[in-house]
Amino acid sequence: MINIQQLNFSYRRKPVFRELNLSLQPGYIYGLLGKNGTGKSTLLRNIAGLLFPGGGSISVNGFNPAERKPSFLADIFMVPEEFFLPNIPIKAFVKSNAPFYPNFSKTQFEQYLTEFSIPIENTLQQMSYGQKKKVLISFGLACNTSVLLMDEPTNGLDILSKSQFRKVMAGAVNENKCIIISTHQVKDLENLIDRITVIDEGKILFDQTIDNISRKLLFRISFSTDELKQAIYAEESLKGNALILPNYMEEDTAIDLEMLYKAIVLKGEAVHAVFNNPSSTSKSVQHA
């Protein structure tokens, strides 16, 4: 689906990526996590063919994005963080843009608008930023492209809208679609994504499936001093210490994405030690 090899990219003299490698498959929602300015948007724009690598290669469904062939553009859609929509009714926007996407479904588009409580009779420039974003998300999903890229899609959405977004996205993925969502608002993707890729300073710090994270790591609140000593990462709370521990007994616990992200950035070596050690579920890992 998407294969990135030895990617190099710079803005003039400022390097962003150096020999970055990443492979993404259909049937999953990928969470691309990281602070603002770490290269998430740049990576999505390289995949979409909006920016061009200085070295290495990107293949999307067998296409080189930089060539921007019509058959490639018809099967990829990007919801950018910043965008401009013309001062026209939603129906006119659909009439002008839907023909570029052969798998566009008007029925699905109207269904998504209903989910987001957006009247289809609205004119785009009379809407708030959050409403416009929901229209663009709805349109992108209704295009039914095999690759859907979303850059900070929950920015500008209120709490209820974020809940609606997660519900809509959970029903949108299928075995032929690859969805990549970049965000620094880690909590917004909980219970939604299948795999986490963390980027920091243009490098991939972490790349694991949710299933593998569940098998390797244990998330719990504890008052135990022994568990605190064994923890890979710990935070104090009023209810006790919030801990990330090696999952020796393969217990099933809910993943706290925000804690995991902080552990990866602050205690990366300890986190990687668990995933790189095939026997980590049977022997201890020293606290970092």
C-alpha cells in the first residue's frame, strides 16, 4: 500500500527527515503522533505528492506521488489542518469536486453530514471552522479512496464533535482502506487506531500495533512501592501512581495513549527494551 524507503527531506537548509523508513498496509487506522513541528504534516504531504523528497523513495499503491498521475490523485484524499473552502453552498462544492473521485458516494456524504449535525443546505463561508472541517472530513470519507490522510482532524472540534468523529471513523475503515491520522492531541485517538507511529525531530521513535502494545505493556493505578520500582514510566495522581509496567503475565488492560506517548519521549530506551526483548514477558526489565 504505502512503502517509504530511505526518505530524505529538507526545507532549504533545515533537514526534516534523514533515511526514514515506514511501511503502511490497508485495513488499518494509523495514529501518527508527535509534537507540533516534528514532521508529521511534512510526511503526509510527501505521501500525498504535495511535497517532493530530496532522496529515497515513496510508493503509494505502486505510484510515485511526486508524479501526481490522475489515477493516483483519484485514489487518495488529504484533510489538511489548514484549508480554504470557497463561498459556495455545500451542494455546489460536491458538484464541483466529486467528479474527481470515481468512488464518491453522495449517500454516504449526506449520512456523515447527518452524523455531524451539518445541514446540507448550508453555505461554506457562513459556517464555523469546526463545521467546515466536519464537511471536509465527510467529503473525504465519502470519496472512498484507498488512502485517506488526516492532519490534526480534531483541531477546532468541541468535545461532542470529537466523540462524533471517533464514531464516524470507527465505521469507515475496511480491508481495502489505509487511514493515517496525525495529531498531537493523543487522547482524541484512543480506542480508534490500530497502530501507533511516534515521530520526534524527524525520526520515528516508536512504531507498534495496539495488539502488540497490549501484550507487552501493562497500564495500572497502584500504591505498591514494589511496582513503582519496576515501572517503565510513572506519574503521581490522587488515586495512586499511574504506572506503565512490563506485562509479564499478559494481562489485558486499557492503553493510556497519553501516558504511553510521554513514556516513549521521556523513557524511550526502557520502552524499547520491552519490545526488543523476546522474553520480556518472562523476566524483569530494569527501571530506567
